[in-house]
Amino acid sequence: MDLNALGPLRFQEQYFERIWGGRRLASVYGKTLPPDVPIGEAWLVSDHPSAESVVSDGPLQGQTLRQLLDYDARAILGSRAVLTVHGRFPLLLKLLDSSDWLSVQVHPDDACAARLGEPDVGKTEMWHVLHAEPGSELICGLAPSVSRGELLHAVQSGTLGQLLPRFTVAQGDSVFVRAGTVHAIGGGILLAEIQQNSDLTYRLYDWDRVDASGTPRALHIEASAEAIHFGSHHGGKSGPLVFPGDSPTGGKREILAACRYFAAERIACPAQWRRETRSESFHLLLCIRGELTVSCGAGDAHLTPGQACLVPGRFPAFEVEGPADFLDYHVPNLETDIFSPLTGVYSQEEIARVADSH
């Protein structure tokens, strides 16, 4: 395998039927979906055992992300990003289309997943709303006063809804969902989700839904109660915070969320953008408006809205040509990349709503 041919990597998208899914990935982004089924998820970049991404074009076409990592993980990851404890790429990038409520659910953190003997790591995630019908809602968190016993009683008595705070969202909103947070995505929403590379979901409630055969989907009440971070508070929508200093090319860079697993940024690129990476982390770029060309190493990738690529971590910089808006996901040095440039510009409270230092 010749990694001298490395440039931005495009992958074949993988689509998943979901009971709550829709067809917006076709109507909004023109994607060719399997016919006559509700598609809830498009996995854009994945190294999960259930769906390994395959390079779609270029000199490395046909290679899986898994094969590239086995050959030279450092070239793909960079010096800071690391594989999961299971030897997998650390992040998973998806698009979600919800025509109905997803289940009320929770994801475990790393420690809980290990304690319960799960095959995956935990799952902290972040949503960026790409489209929302008027009045579309999300659920995130519980009141800090809710105890485990109160939650279990509410589930058994059918009164869980009384404990769940809802808020409306619109295009451009972002929500940071730490592992251990009870949450649900409402209908009428198309969003981008960056997450730890995990497929662990514990359902608390599924709206009394049944599948085509009339069978309710399984619930995971005890595992959910084990995973929930009782006593924590969810602050609702997060950010954005604008990085100080004007780009020499007139672009605008905003931080939407950051934690030790990932940072999520939104870039408005009117013409050209250059990002210095110090070869510390790969970057996952998702076009959300306009068209952009991403260049590094031996090649480039052209992206339209709803398309993504991976910039390998071995490159100390990459360049983008617009005009376009895009999301940039990477593994940050929290102090250097986030806290230092924002401190003094924003209050600690404002920064804490976006960036998690734990």
C-alpha cells in the first residue's frame, strides 16, 4: 500500500433503515437511498465492526479505513489522536433524519461500558441541526433533583414524560450530549452527529411503538439506570463561540463543542482557508453549504452539502477553497486549541457551556 498517495479520503456512504427514519437525505442532499424504506442514518466515516468505511475513489479506492489504520495508524490519526481501547478509529460521523421521535435513551460513558462488559467504548456525542421543521423538539437531561428511584418509578408508572425537558431547535443549532445524559431527537429534524466510535444505546421508552410485525422494540431499563449521570444538569443548546482574530482570507471560525474526545467547529469560508494542524489530529470535514475543495498531500476532494472527507493526521496543514460553510471535527489539545484562545474573550461560564475539560 502506497501511503505517498494519501490525500483527503472520501468514503462510500452506508445507509440504515430505522423505524423513525425518513427520506430527507434524498430530498435535501440528493443521495441515492435504498427504495421504499425509511432511512434514519447515513454513516459517512466509520471504523465500527458493523460498518467499516471503504474509500470511494482515488489511488486507495477499495481500501477500508480499517486496512489503512492497520498499515499505518499514525499517518491517519496524527500524533495526538489515538485508537480506542479496541483498536478502532476514535470517532464516527453520521447524518440522522428523523420523521418521528427516536426513543428516549441514554449512552454509557467509557467506565460504565467497561463495567457492563460491553464490546464498545462509551458514547459522548454532539448534534448540529442542518434542517428542522417549525416546532421541532429535542429532549436532553433530567432535573438534577431526580433520583434513580424516581426515574424507575416514572418508567413503571408511565409518567416519564413529566421528567423530560424539551426545547425547540432550528437550523444551525448545536447540542453537546455527554455520555450519561437522557435524550431523544424529535421528528422533522436532519442533523449531523459526531460521536465516539460506539453503537451502544439503552432505551428507556419508545413511545409505545411496534415494528412491522407488531412487536415492541426492546427496552434496557436497568442498564439505562446504571448509565445515567444523576444529579447533572444539561444546559440545552451550546455555543457558538467565535474564535478571536480575523482570518487573513476573511473566514469565520466558531467552536460549537469540545471535549477530550472531539472538537466541533463551524467554518465560513468565503474564498480560501488554510488550517495548520501541527500533524496532531486527523480532521473530518462535512460540507453544509456551497461547494468546497479540500487539498493536502497528493490530492484533493470536492464536497457538496452533505458530503464528508477525512484529512489524514500526517499532514501539518490542509487548504479549503470555497465559497462554502463546513463543519470541522478533530481531536483537540484542549488547552492550546480551545481554552487559551477563548479565555479573556468569553467568560468561564460561556466557555464551560461549550467546552468540557473533564
